[in-house]
Amino acid sequence: MTEKRKNWTKEEVLELYNKPLLQLVFEAAEVHRQNHDPREVQVSTLLSIKTGGCPEDCGYCPQAARYHTDIEKNDLMSVQTVKAQALRAKSSGSSRVCMGAAWRNVKEGDDFDQVLEMVRTVRDLDMEVCCTLGMLTEDQARRLSDAGLYAYNHNLDTSEEHYKKVISTRGYEDRIETIGNARKAGLTVCSGGIIGMGEAPEDRAAMLVTLSCLNPYPESVPINALVAVEGTPMEEQEQIPIWDMVRMVATTRIVLPKTTVRLSAGRTQMTDEGQALCFMAGAGSIFAGDKLLTTPNPDINKDMELFNTLGLTPQKAYKKGDKPEVNENYKNSCSNGEKQKWSRPAHTIEANVKATLNAKEKRKLNPKL
Ligand code: SF4
């Protein structure tokens, strides 16, 4: 990504975010047109290759084992099932498959070998392959890259400050470290966040500043709206107004001009008009399929109808370029430079503890849960 970089401050990003909405959308649309083909939107498919039972305590996530939610747990998917689902996705316009496993970090052994085989299989279908498997070492990143992985997803979720109120089982610095490991292995990076988790606009701006100071910044930035799931600590969070989503997409577009901004979770709660405004403001991708990992997502036929109405076409794979070179000397500009050991800060988050206790009570009453 060769471009003159701007060193954004939180104040500057916040000023952008708070501009009169239509002015912000107009400026974002201009940046989008200078850097992307506005008629194309990438359709991506997110497959949950291993669902539930995760040891982490992310306050928004129905897959954390410690909370009680209605999701159906599943062991690692077979390579054949992944291939069948990828083929189906390709035939309905997807050019990228993201495979997600509910793990804290990647562990060596049969499961990782199986994931490597899935990566080779989907790569051979000429689709961009992305994985989101939790924290990973440099060596694991390299093996994924050798297998043909195109992108590694590892979301920052929110600002460093707000992160402590959402997750207590790992630190923000762990995220930055894993992103660095993906970079060193020559993978493109997908990293974004979730809005609507009780954060302030300052936190949204701070997250974008952190993303912008990664050098190079992520090629892909998913912007999710929280889907509050019963049983999680955030079950009572109010749905954010569509205008917040439009502002966040537009601000991301301007701060990271070349990145693909992905309109991700929460689309079922958005109107067609709301989504259209997000495309106008620079969203360049959606996720297709009736589920986004575990939360609902619009039907692909409905998405294609909307594409037709808006004059959009699905983007082909690798339109944004091949994988970058392996870069062993990559240094994280957002890291404090100390050798990172994955942390377990384990501070107390009241809502997470409460949801864990509620789940224990429910299981006591019904041990089958
Ligand atoms: S978001 Fe990922 S790491 Fe966090 S609990 Fe869910 S599956 Fe685990």
C-alpha cells in the first residue's frame, strides 16, 4: 500500500466523526471514489468451523463457554463440509471465505493440520481465504500463509481503554502482537471492531487511531453493530441508531482510505436505505449467508436484490492485489516493543461475572444445559 500516510490524532478523528452527517458522508464518498470502484462490493462468507465452548470472556460473545446462550456447539468442521459450503458461497457471488474457530489461540496438532487443509482446499477454488482462530504465533502464521491463507482476522474490537470493560482474559497488547505475527508472515490483515458495546464516540475514534498507526494499516476493517444476545453480559445493551453505523463507516473510510470497510454484524437490524447510506459512505463489502458465525444475517437473495436496486456488483477475488511479501523485520508501531507473552489480565468485569453466575445457576437447575 503506497500512499502518503497521515498520523491521525484522536481529536482529529473525533472531529471527523462529529461532522454534520451529510457532510461526513459526502467527504467519505469522495475518498471512496478516489481509492475504490464504488460500483463493486465484495461478498464474503463467514463460516463457523468450530462453534462455542470458547474459554475467553468477551462480553458480547455467545460462544464463550462461561455464559449460557442458545447457540449450538460444534466440533471442528470436516474439510469436505468446508469445501461444499465454499462452493455454494462462490456460486452465489462470494469471492472470500472467512473461517472462524472459537479458540483462545491456535494449538498445534490434528485440529490445526485440518485447518491448514481447509485453507489449501478453499484457496484451490480461487477464493480469498481468511481465518480467525484467536491468537497465533509467528510460526503458525507462516504455515497458514504457506498453505495459501490470504488474510488473518483479529479484531481490536474497541479502544484500549474500553477493551478492559469488555474482556478480562487477554490484553489489548495480545491483539497487536498477533496482528504483527500475521504481518511478518506476509498475510494481509483484517481487523476492526464492534460498536454499541457501551463505548463513547471517543473510544470509536481511539480504535481507528490505533488501526491507522499500524504500518501498513489493515487491508480490511470490519465494522460490526453489536447484536445483543440473551445470556451474554451485553444482553441488555440497546441497539445503536443506524446513524452511528453510517458515521463509523464514513470515518473509517476517510481515516483508512485504501482499506476495505466491511459492513458486518447487525445488518438484519438495518433497513435497505440505511445499508445504502453505508455503501455511499464507503462500505465495500458485506458478509453473506443466513448466519454470521452465530448471529442472524440477511438472506443472500435479499442482498442481491438490494445490489440490483443500487447498481452494485459483487467484486471478484484478489481485486485488491496479491498477498504482500513475507516481512520478518516487521515492527509494530503500536506496540510498546517488549517481547509479548499472551496475557491473562483477569481483572473483574461485573457484567461478565454476573452472566457467568447466571449461567451456573441455570445449569444447576438443568444439568443438561
Ligand atoms: S469473541 Fe472469539 S475469543 Fe471471544 S469468546 Fe467469542 S469466540 Fe472466544
